[in-house]
Amino acid sequence: MEVASSSETFSPQVHVQGFVDEAVKTLDVSDLYSKRDILKSVTYAAAMGVSIETVDELKSVCSMETLKCPLEDVHRDAAEVPTGTELVTLGLRKRYLDSKPNINKNCKFTVLSWNQEHAYQDVKPPPEREVKPQSAVLQVAVFHPSKKNRQKHKGKRMRLAQEYRVLGYQKLTDLRDAITCIADHTIAGEYSERPCNVPDIRAKDIYKSAYFFIENVFYNDLRYEDNRDLSKNVREWKQNKHEGKGSYTTQNMEDVKFNDLHIRLGYPYLYCHQGDCEHMIIFKDLRMFHADDCRDEGLYPLMVDRYRFRRQMCRVCATFTAKWVTYDDQLAEESPCFFCDICFKALHYKDQTKLADFEAYPYVDMGIFNIAIV
Ligand SMILES: [Zn+2]
Ligand SMILES: [Zn+2]
């Protein structure tokens, strides 16, 4: 689907399931994969100026199978790492692959998001994990949270954080769980008095509330008992300001599939979590699932793009990634100042006694999102 005209930056409102119904009526989307092969043969035949039968014959005569020696007849699956190997690296590789059941095991290297889309193109999942036929595919761009000091950052472009492909029959909670934001990973608290006792409890483990705001409806994440309706204040404000006219409605995020939504492509919507971490989201594309898409529904929402962060390095050794940030630090030349764990403790403590006045907070580097997501 495309936007209505070049003067408009967003499309008219469209019901996703309505789009699917219309597409199924108009297009023949059954048996996608065998059609793809037939289409390829037709294209090659036209380009070479020969018949389709000749192309098919050439395909079988020149196939990779004909290049094998008799000794190569033993089938070896590249995804199968042999057990009991004496090679340490291969053993470690096997342990890694066994711990990640969803990874594409044919890939030699860890799969990164920017080639994830293509790496998974030819994956043949077990039948129960095949994407359901006649599904809608939506492409959703998630932007970095908007800055609180709007005046200072006025005129700056919004930066893309991640871009996902979701299936129409997936729930909004599937996208909510896939979106990664540094606010979910922070560790709250000041730990200069007890730097060795930092708990491994992240903000996302405590504050699980969130909502999407799409076409005047708040879709709240209320899956857990402690979750709160974060949209309540906004709805009350709207009610008071407009004296009940045009009030917003709410729904549970887990009860809603993308197929149920009415959306405008290109129109900015909102994802809010951790109280006030607000991300603009945009539906960039709505189309039917096709033969070149990843067929494994377990890999959706499929990340197809993301922002690469620059690592925050330790100010002392300039070698390791920062794990601490200090404020009003008598031993540092700047505030805030960043340290790796080793340099932070070596500089600020002797026999576990604090040597100067400062505030210290565990620092989670945004660069962790550059690491492969598998
Ligand atoms: Zn966020
Ligand atoms: Zn360091």
C-alpha cells in the first residue's frame, strides 16, 4: 500500500483485516513457493530466448548435485556439529548453538540484524512454525525516545531505533516485547557506598506497564498484576480539557492483533513505557506475505534495521566499555564521568573504603544493542 498522494505524508485510514480480505479476493496468494520457481523459469526463458522446457533441462543438467564426486555422496548437514569432537572451538560452537534453538545454524557467523532479513530468507521451519498463508505483513519503525528538553533539541531529526516486520495475526504485545530500549535495562539507585552489591534487577523487571496510542485508542499492557494503566492521566486530562467531547478509549494490548487495527501508513503513533519514555512509531508498509519473506513465524517480529550506537568508553583506560557513571566526582575532571569496572574501583576505593566524595550509578551502555540479537 502507498500513501494517497505526494502532497500527503500519510495514507487514508485502513483496516488491516479489511486489506487482507480485499487482497485475498483480488490476488491469488495460494501456493506461494512453487509459483516463485515457475516465475523464475519464465523470466529466465524470456531473457535467454529459449523455451521453459529448455530452462528446466538446463537447471537439472547444471545443478550443484552433478558436481559431486561419488565419495561426496555421504550427506553432511552443515548445521550438525558432531558430538565428541576434540576441537575445542567446535565444541564451544556446539554448546552455543544448542543454547539458541531459534538461530539459523547454517550461518557460520552470528547473525546480525541488518542481514537477518536475508539470512532467514531460505529457512524452512517445521510445519507448525510456518507462517500462516494469506497473512498481512506490516513494517513498523520505532524511533528513539523524544527528548524532554524540546526547546534545546528543536529542529533535530528523529532517529530510527529499530525497524520490525510483524505478521497481521500477531498481538501488539509481541511487538512490545521485541522493542529494545535502554530505559528497560537501567539499574536504579546510587551505589557509591556499596559498589559490589549492585543487584541484577533491571527497570523492565519492576516497571512492566506500557501502552501504544494508535488512532485515539490506548492499548495498555496489563498482562501482569502490578501493571498500571499509564494512559489514565492523559485520558483524564483530555476529559477535563474538552469536557467529555471526543474522549480516548482503552483496550488491553494482549487482546488486540495487528489485523484488528485501523491505521494510517506514515502517520506517527506512540509507544510509551517506563512511565514517560515515549517513542514515536510509524507503520511504513502494509502488504501480503510473499514467497521471499522469512517463513518461520517464531522469528517475527523480525528486526530488519536498527541504529548502531557508539560505545561509551572508560575515561581512564579508554579500552573497556563504561560500566559506571559518576557525578560531582572529586577524582574526575568532568561530571558526569564514565569508568569501566576495574578503573572505577581502583581509583575510588582502598580496602573497600570510599576515597572521595562522589555519586556513582551503574551505567548500561547503549552499545549492547549492537551485539547480535539471536
Ligand atoms: Zn524507551
Ligand atoms: Zn577502564
